[in-house]
Amino acid sequence: MLHDFFFFESKRIEYELCVYDVVYYDLYEH
């Protein structure tokens, strides 16, 4: 169960970082 929690957290963090990358890219492209 604890393992699932860490797995979920890592996926969430990965997703958030991806979103930040896209936002940064947008900001600096325009």
C-alpha cells in the first residue's frame, strides 16, 4: 500500500513538471 502511494506521488509530480515545462515553453516562445 505504501508502495502504491509513492508510485502515485511520483506520477503526479512527473505530470506537474511536464505541465510546468509546457507553460515555460509557451512563455519563452512568445
